[in-house]
Amino acid sequence: MKLAAIVLPLVMVLAAPAWAQPKSDIAGASDHPQVGRYQGSVITFRETKAYEETALPNAALGRGMEKDDSSWQVALSGRVTSLRYEGPGGRSVLEILRNFEVALKSDGFEIAFFCRGPKQCAPGGRITNFWNAARGGIGLPSAWDTSIYLLARRDTVDGIVTVGILGVETRAYQDRPLMPHIALTVVEGKPMETDKIAVIEASAMEKSLTRDGRVALYGIYFDFDKADIRAESKEQIDQIAALLKSNPKLDVIVAGHTDGKGTFDYNLSLSQRRAQAVANALVNSYGIARDRMTASGVGMSAPVASNRTEQGRARNRRVEIVERIQE
């Protein structure tokens, strides 16, 4: 996929002076199929490692945080693809990063972090530290003050895909145009182990609701083809109750989801009964006011993974807590 320009009009180039960017990609290079490139840019470096461990910024680098990388970087492992793009001349790095942002969102990615310049990316004054981490080992001009960075992620049936993009630009000088440079790192992680999902605590649910408006729970279990809650679900329901008790103004939708097996109408009914069972448990066993919860059966209508594999179907069978904003 190629990203189209969204801000500046195209300019006709009549001649290619000596300073022009390379006319073509390096031999054998290609875009990463899940990300693509900005139209008119060329690949000047590409490397893929079947397995590597790395880290990319997922937060601004504040004062003193450089002593603890885990406070502003996320550790990643899996198949790592590194790409460097140059150009097109005359385009700002901001325009290019905003194009990547739009394209990734439209392809199902969540933008986990975006920052522009030293004040946003490294308010603690360590922009060189941030730049070094964000480039993922890819060589770039050391135009630190022009840094713009984006981190995106998408859950797939094959695992979590994380994309880190650092852009800098070298300024125009005499007959040399403004030139953007992009370091793109794609980490394709291992698939989620569906039999080892931990209970999500109330504090983590609260953060997810604040960030995304929803949280998916896999620690609530039902017998096959039934809406009876199994005993091992208690720990997760305890945490939902704790969330609601610590946030007395929070109203939620309890949404039941099924996999894609069976008929549409039957799954819709089953998911409704399961969602209602969770809401009833919160009322009867924890004293949560019934009018704070709306039970909703979604059935098979909102999968988060392919239903073609058991692993994907396991991810689709879930209960979600969705924040309900009432005017």
C-alpha cells in the first residue's frame, strides 16, 4: 500500500539536480506489506531478522526516566523488519507521519503514542536518548530537533504487530530541498497464548476504559452452549465489582461475544443471556445497582480475530465492559 499525500499539492519536477534523492529502491528491497510507504519515497536500507529482541518508546522521556528504560519503552520480540526511507524532497516529515497515522488507523491499528519535537517526545531534555531508541538501530541524519515519532499496534490471530516510525528532516539549503528521512521498525510478535490469560485487575480495566472506552475480558467462563457462569470466573467478576465500586459514577455496557460457529440468531441469543448472567451476578452478589449496567448480546458480529482457527475463535469468545456515557 502506498500512502497518498494529504496536505501539499504535487509539484512538477522538470529536472533532477545532483542533490536529488535516489531514483529507486536498493536492490531487492520492498515495503512491509502491513505498513506500506509514503508515495514518492525510496528505500535506502532494509533488513529482516527472523527473531530479535528490541524496545521502542511508548511514552515521552521525562526528567530522570532515562535511568529506567521500562518507564518509557516497551520491550518487544519476534520477527523484526527495519526499513529506511528517504524523500520525497519538499515534503515535511510531519505530513508523512500524519499520512502513516491515517493509513494505519484505517487498517485496524491503534495509535499507542505520537509525539512531535523535543518538548513532546523528551520533555526531560534528553532528545538524543529518545531519538536513539526510536530509530530502532536504523541510521538516520542526527536532526534530533525535527524528530516526530509514532507507535502503533494491532492484534491479529498470528500475534501482535507493533510499528514504530521515527521521522526527521534535513533543512533546505541553496538548491537542496527539504528532505524527510524515515526509520520504520515492524515487530511481529508471537500469537497470544489463549490458555494463559491472567485476570485483569480493576486498575488495569480503569486505564483501558479511559484510553479505549472498552476492555475485553477472557477470565469469565461458561459451560458449553450455556449461560451459567462457572466457579473459576469469580476472580475476574470480583475485579469488575471492584472497578464499579471505586468509580460510583461509572455506568457500563456488559457485552457478550461469541465465536463464529453456529447460527447468527442462536449466538445472538446466547451472548445476550451470558451478558445478562454477568450483570445479574454483579447485582446479586456484589450489590451493584442494576441501572448502572446494560446487558447486550453482540453474538458473532464483532470478531477481533479470524474464526477460521481455534486460536482466533478463542479470542472472539469474550465479555467486554464498555463505558456508557449518559447525557
